[in-house]
Amino acid sequence: MSPFALVDVNNFYVSCQRIFEPKLEGVPVLVLSNNDGCAIARSAEVKALGIKMGAPWHQMQDMVRQHGIVARSSNYALYADMSNRVMAILREFSPHQEIYSIDECFLGLGGIHGDLIDYGQQIRHRVLQWTGLPVCVGIGPTKTLAKLANHLAKKRPEFAGVCDWSHIERDRQRAIMAELPLDEVWGVGPRIAKRLQEDGITNVAALTACDPENIRQRYSVVLQRTVLELRGVLAIHLAQETEDKQQIRCARAFGHPVHSLEALGEAVSVYAARTAEKLRRQKSIAAGISVFIQTNAFKPHDPQYAKHVAIALDPETDDTIQITRYALWILKRIYRPGFSYAKAGVMLTGLQPSGTAQAHLFRNDPDLTTRTALNDTMDLINARWGRGAIRMASAGTEQDWRMRQNHLSPAWTTRWTDMPIAR
């Protein structure tokens, strides 16, 4: 059976920040969510202080001053670019790659000769040397065991960043599994873990010892596959092609409350254009669109209002102008004055490959070729000069509703003006 490797970047968001700010090495660093709301990434130093994931930023100001914690706003342009660089490097180590998330991917190691731990160390060295990002590598006969081995490589110094599950003696494997809680198993969430514990299955070793057929009948076929994989039986194969999304959504919380239809229209125009751009990148067209607006549910004393409306797109389209027009049409019908709006969003549904739309006998769009060229040109300009370099007039110019990013670092790798200068 061909083994798998799971390669995962350590503290990805924090590590991306430290590449271009080496002064942050050894310093407690937090990366904040949209609107600088709460912690979504923590350095080891921050974790040691007991700050939990999701902790509100405004509630930790005393600790920030006491321990010199440095905060950075989420810099998604930087993270996406660094992720693309890492995945391109890993592709050179195996033709069989499944990108699992922004900071981790599976590699099929079939046909790789020699010691796989040495191969894993080569991967670590290459990624660190070419990007500055530290990674850990877990290797196992199944994807679930590779994921488990990656956890050990990351948490236990004796593995030096690379753990091959097959190199661990059987008795030690059982001892390790007995120490690990259920939520360390890939695919076992809190709800399933709670049910398992109620049934007396309290650790990974106990789960592995369960009869797979009984697990399928009592829980699900998904958990049955997990048990088989923990036993070393291949049940989850490598997905080498990313499936097209069935829905595309863009939604953001505002940097401050929005009251006017004009400001909401600017935001909805931006989100509609963003979904249309993603749609074209996927080479799809959409048959439906929905728009929602809502007030801040965390302020129960304020007047509350939320509305969501979906309509069909006729004909199906990927055109930014058409999608924006429909989105603004919906917005005008769901907007109510007198409320403080905190969030809005646009979602495209009924996605299908471009060129597969139903033909219409009595409808002919003479502007279709021109619109296609216009959209392609917009995409090229924005790809070269940065998102929003060219946009719909309805998106406005001030856009003071944008989310707060008071601690945003430069776009070092994707914007010419932010490129670091070596002296």
C-alpha cells in the first residue's frame, strides 16, 4: 500500500507575518479576525499565556500591555500568495497532491524510494529555505494515520518535525493512541466525540478497537471509514482534482454601522463583483442569486432587522454587470430605513459549467461578446494591479463601511508599492 504524507505549515498566519517581520520571532503574536474582532491565530508564546482561540480582542488589552502582545489584522492577500508558493513547492515532491486547506495538503508517496523520514526532512528544508515557512510532515499508510502522525510531529520534539507512523513500534502506537483524545482524530468533531464518550469510547485506542460494522450502524459510514483508516485499512482515497463549488458567497461585517441605502449599495456592489470574479475563475455560470442584510444581533437593545431574498438569474450568467444589477435590485426591495446594519452578503447558486446553459429560441444578446471581453479585461487589470483597481461605479470611491483593519501589515508579495526593500 502506498503511504501518504500530510504536510502542514506551523501557525500559518503568524508564520507568514514573521517572514517579513523577523523582529516578531519569539514575541507573542496574535492574528485577528475580520474587523479586528477576535483571535484566529496564535503564536506559541500567546498560547502559553492561556489566550484561547476566538478570544475577543477588546477583552485582552490588559494582557496585551502586560506581556507585549503584538496584533496583526488578517492579511488574506499575503496568506493566499504564500499558500500558493508552498503548494507549488510540494507539487515537486509528488505528482499526487490533494490540497486540503490553505496551509496543509496530502501527498501520495507511492514510488518514492529510500527512507521516508529523510524525504520528509527534505520537504521541510525546501519549504523553509524557499519560503521561510516552517512545516511538519506526518506519514502513514492511510490519510487518517498521516494526519495523526502530523499531530505527533508538531507536538512531540523527539520526532524533529517528521513522524512516520509505520516506524513506530506496535506497542508504542497503542500507547500513543490511548493518550490521545478523540478530537485529535481527523473527522471526529465535538458532537460525535461527545456521543462516543457517552458510549464509553474515550480515546483513540478505544475507537480503533471498535467493530467497524457496529460503528456504521450506530453512527455513520463516515466514522466507519475513520475506524478502518485508524486500523491501517485504506478507506479514504486521495482527491487529486478540486471539485467545483456549488455555491459562491461573499459576505463581510462592516467596520462601523451602516444606515443608508447608498452605503449598503456600495458594499453589495463590491460583493457581487467579487462573486462574479470567482465564478469566472471556476469557469461557471450561475442560475440564481441571493442577497442578505442584517443588523448586529449582539446588540439586543438596538432595533433588529434581517432579510434574505433569492431570485433566479435569467439567463444564467457570469457577467459582473448583470450580477450587480440583480443584486442591487434585491437590495432596494429588502432595505428598510431606521436600522443600523452590521453585515451584508451576496451568494450565487445553481452553478453549472460555462457553455452548458439552455439555449433560448427567441432571445439573442448582441452584447454578449462585448461583455465577455469586458469581464476578461477587468479580471486581467485587477489581477495585475490589485483587487478593486477597476470596479463598478456603484461600488463607490470612499467605501468607509469597509471592515476595520487597524493592525494590517503590508501586502509584501502582491503589491509593488509594499515590496520589501533590501538594503
